[in-house]
Amino acid sequence: MRIEVDCERIRRNTEAVVQMCAPHGIGVVGVTKACCGHPDVARAILAGGVTMLGESRLRNVRRLREAGIEAAVMMLRLPGLSEVDDVVGLTEISLNSQVETVEALSRAAQAQSRVHRVILMIEAGDRREGVMPERALSVARAMAAQPHIELVGVGTNVICIAGVLPTRENTQLVVEVAREIEAALGRQLPVVSAGNSASLALVLRGEMPPEANQLRVGGALLTGEIDSTGDWPDALPHHDAFRVVAEVVEVETKPSAPDGRLAPNAFGQNTAWQDRGPRRRAILAVGRQDVQVEGLVAQRPGITFIGASSDHLVLDVTEAEPPVRVGERLSFRPLYGAIATAMASSTAVQRVRPCGSDGEP
């Protein structure tokens, strides 16, 4: 299996997002985590007009720095206590919810003679990171009191765990928390980091609170999709910056229903099967160990997914046009989850076309 990346298309998507946000005073943090901090992807995002990158893993930040990328980097995943020295040394700003962690960041920053900026994350309904709004003021006071720490704002994140969509209301909640903190501290917080790619829908609908001035955007730059609703198909120019290609290793006609007593499969799933009679099936040399197979969209008409194991992807190709043959390679458009897993896979071959280059990746 290989994954192909067209960085020029990523650059154009980034440029479109930056231009979408600029009239509203919203800065864009370009998130490279799904591509594991690939330097060419980072350069494409920076060329699109972004000035700060976002990463979730220190390994990826080191990769960026070793490639000579000097742009400011935001640490997106809450830092672990074991990571604070490297977070301070490698990044300029981090998202945080725990006072204990910011105290440790303070000590690390003091030892390195640095000032580290932090954003306090607020829980807005999706139940991932962030303190509950009623705790935000006391946590903010404790963070702001730490030496060598600059509390620069508040942030939030939705859709990633529970699928809660960003709304004017849950974004305004974070703005109101910021106002409360500002009143208590007697100073302005320069950053309200209002969400991720899905929050671009609020910009497009004219519903983003005017105080929100930052979005952390990754998925939209890579996939050209604003969110998982499919409501904005033409908002960004390219949905095809990535392609996954895998070889066909078997094509056979088989009964569509299994034969025998069923138990959970190798991944603990209880499967249900519809008996559609004999069907033409193809097996591809790609599986769950290589990519999130549910995030692959077949590019040939007439292909449907049946299932996958660690190393095999099974497709119904009865109606495929043209017919699928052993030895050929089928192409798929990967959604965000498939991009993230394929780019992190040790088994996937990467072909990356940098910005400005000619020909296929």
C-alpha cells in the first residue's frame, strides 16, 4: 500500500482557509499532526499563509525542527508531566487544563530562561480536554500566577470524541469565560482559540462570535472538507490532495454469506451478513494494520466494502466498471482518519509531491 500526497493542493486549501478567516480577524494555526509533522506538508501549509503550526506529538515537532522549520509551534495535546522540558524547549505555546502541569512547565521554563505561553482549555460539551466553565476562573488565576508562564487565552474543542458540532452558543460560552477571566485578572486575554476545522462552518454561516480570533485547522487543509456533515462541499478547492493505492491479490466469486457458527471476529466485532447470493469479491493487500479502512472512499464505480482484517481488505466488485483484475492497483480517496493512520503506518509507502513540483507524487 502507498499513500500519495500533493502538497500544492494542500497549499491551495490552506490559502482558501486563511482568506476565509482573515476578514473576521481569525488567525489560523495549521495543524500537521495527521501527517506526523511531515516537513513538505508543513512547508505547504506555511506557504498558504499560516504563521503558526500545531502538533500533538513531540516526535513530530522534532522532525519539523530538524528539517529547518522555524515557525512557532503550538502543542495541541495536553502536555504530560514527563514532557514539560521538551514542550518548553521545542514549542512556543501549549494547550493546558491542569494547574499541576503548568506549574511543571513554569519550572522548566525558568530552568531554560524562557517564557512559555499557555491557553486554558474549556469544556464546551464534547467531553474531551478542558475544565468545566465554573472552574475556569480559579484555574486561570493559578496558571497566571506561575513565573515564566504567560496565560494568553482560552480555547475549546468539540466534535472529536462525542461528535458535538460547534455552535454559536457553545463557542459564545468560551468567550464569556474569557471575559470573566479578563475582569478578574484586570487584563485582556489576546487569544480565544475557538475550535478546529469544523468551526469554519460558523465562519461560513456568519455565526462565529466576533471575539473568537483563532482556529486550529488541520483536517480541512488536508481533505478539503469543513466537517463531517457534508454541508460545505465547495467551500475549499481540493478534496484530492491524498490518494491511497493498494494492489489486488485475489478475485473470486464466492457466496456472500459466511458458512458456519459465528463468533466475534479477530477485532472483537460481531458482524452481520446479508445473503445476496454469489458475488465477485476482490482482496487487496492492505488492512487495519496499514490504514483506517472505514475512511477509504473507492474511486472506481461499483465497488463496495465488505470487511477488513489486519492485512486484507475485502471488496464486492461484482458491479465494478471496468472489472477488477488480479495484479492491478485500486485507488481510494482517504478521509481524515485514513490519512492520519496511513501517514503514521510503518508499512505504508509515502510518495509526497512538494509544492511547485511537476508530475505525479
